[in-house]
Amino acid sequence: MSTAGGVWGMGSDPVCSGNLWVAGDDFGVQVSRNGGRDWTITAQHFRCRFVSCDGKVDLFGQADGDADPRLYYSRDDGETFSALTSAGHKFHGVQGLAVDRTGKIWVSWNSCTVVDPADGASSVDSPGVQLEFDKSELAH
């Protein structure tokens, strides 16, 4: 695996045993289907910082030709990706991604937004879900 430019995100898929995913600015998104012995670049190249997987794959990055990063999703284990956000919709300061087994994507940025790919791109335009917790519990 060539990782020029550095690895920004990693994911280990608990559903597809042995699948590991890495994301980077220069080398794109790569997958290993045999526990890290061999690596393959996805068919669509992304300059990417975050990747998450759980039988489905989501990533936050720029495909070739994109001016800004977008949220992308794959229902077929990374064979093809489709954009879930329009070119004009931007998440600023994304800190992490998670996809659950139902396919919902959790985006951590200035709040936590839940995106359901089954609802299409319109779901990301709704206000983010604010997660409330007692910060004093973090000290324990």
C-alpha cells in the first residue's frame, strides 16, 4: 500500500470479516479484503479524511472533480459510491463518521447529524440532532 500524504481515517468492518479500509488525501480510499496483506484502491478516487464501515461503507471526501468534500455512501461494499450531499451542502469541521448495520450514517461535526440513505439527500438538510449529556460524567 502506498500511503503518500498520510492515512487520515481507518475502518475495520465487523460484518465483512477481514475487510480493512484506509482513507488519505493523496492515495485515496483503499481496501484490504484479507486482513491487510493486499490493498486495492477503490474504482472512484477520493481525497478523503474519514471512512466508516459496517457491511456498508461511507466516507467524507472529495471525488475527482468535486470542489468541496461531500458525504458518499456505498451499499455494495465499496464497489460503487453515490453522493448523499449536494455540491452546495457542506459539513464544516467533520470530526468523525459511523455507519450502522441499518445503513444510517452518523456525522459528527458541530452537532451529530443522522443521515438515512434510504431517504435520499434531503435528510441531510434537516437540523442536526443535538446530543445532550452531563459533561461532569466525563471526569469519571
